[in-house]
Amino acid sequence: MKWINKISKEPPCLTELRSTPNASYSSMYDDCKALIRHQLLNEQGHLCAYCMKRISEEKNPDQDKISVEIEHFKAQAGNKAQALVYKNMLAVCNGFAKQKTIDKKWREKESKVSHCDKTEDGKGDGAQNLRVLDPRDPLCEQMIKYSITGKIEADADNLDVTHDLEKMLNLNVTSLVNARKEILDKAASRLKKAKNKLHKDIDKPLPKTIFDAEIEYWTELQTQVDPKDNKKKYVRHRPFCQVAVWYLKKKMK
């Protein structure tokens, strides 16, 4: 999970809708939803607010729809006053992943599991809220850690964080764990190459400048021409970039 600094102004269409009597999220025009999605994507560097997968307005071939959805951090059920508040909206992935499982006859088969805002008995029921984790709060990055296998866990013995990660968001599905493991391995490999270039004794610590340069690599924004007008540029973070940043800061200590 990566902190999202929500300082962007909401699209004017949302402001207008909120001033309309009896307005609701379901009454929002598709064009307005598209504007909100587009702005959320740029605000989040095209990463899912929960799992940090790449999301975009391009079609997801597995689900035959675009790979970004608008999520209400505070569920609309029980929080109607937040339904049309931009700061309560996040861009998330479609919430399903394919993974290989073994059935009772020991045959490998493909199945789908839900995660992020689609979890059964969790965020996906449309009424429950996360207890403590909030990607809009910079403290969210300090509440979690990653194992060498790529599993995401509570940084301390915090049952509320564990509840949010495991039950509410289900962020340790196989595909996400494997993706984070690849990032950890790449971050470690890049750090090793940087050390070899310095010809330093393996037992001596690397200078802080090396870690700073690596953190900059993982956090730098990648610009790309916006296909909507071929002029404006939008920014992208590297998928799962915060996993690498966490690893580098841990090694730096």
C-alpha cells in the first residue's frame, strides 16, 4: 500500500451533482464517472490504491471492461454523506486474480479469487470499512512490512492491520505475493550491482547516496502522452514500487 496525497480538486461535474437535490452516486452520468476515474488515475500514478497493481482505462481482457474502478473508501452503505465526496474516492483494480489450485483429484486447475474492494465477507460486501489502514494517510506505509516471500503483513503485532490486510482486502493472494516477490528480488539485485560498481568490501555498509539513488529510481514518475489528446502527459508509478522502497529503507537502517 502506498500513500495517496489527495490534493487534486474534484471535477466540476461532481461539484454540480452534489448541489442537485436528491442526487446520489447512482444518478451520476457516465461522462462524469469517466472524468473522476481519469483524475484518480493521475493522482495515484496509475496504481491500485490497495494492491499497487497497474490500472488504466484500457480494457481488462479477463473481465471485458476497463481495468480501473471507482472505490468509496468509506462504504456508501451507512455513509451516504460521503458518496459524492471526491476525497472519499479511490481508483482500484477490478479485484479478481487467477491462480492455480489443486482439486481433490490432485489435478491443477485455474480459479479466481477476490481481493481489494471485491473481497467476499470483507470490503466487497459494500457495507464494511477498513479498521485502520487508509491509503490517504501517510502512516499506512509504516503499518505494513513484507516477508522475503512477498507476503504483506502488519509491521507490529496489530490485529486490526492484519484484519484489514487479510479479511477486508485479501492482499496475500498468490498472484500478488508473487508480484511483490519479483519486486523485492529486483530491488536486491539492483542494490548488489550498485555495490559491485563501487568495488566495496561486502561487509562494509553502502553509502546513503546509493540508497537515495535507488529510492529515487523506484519513486520517480514516468511520463507518458495522454491518448485522449496526444498532448498532455500523465504520470505513472512503477507497479508495487512501495515494496521496493520499504526494502531499501530497511536495508539502509
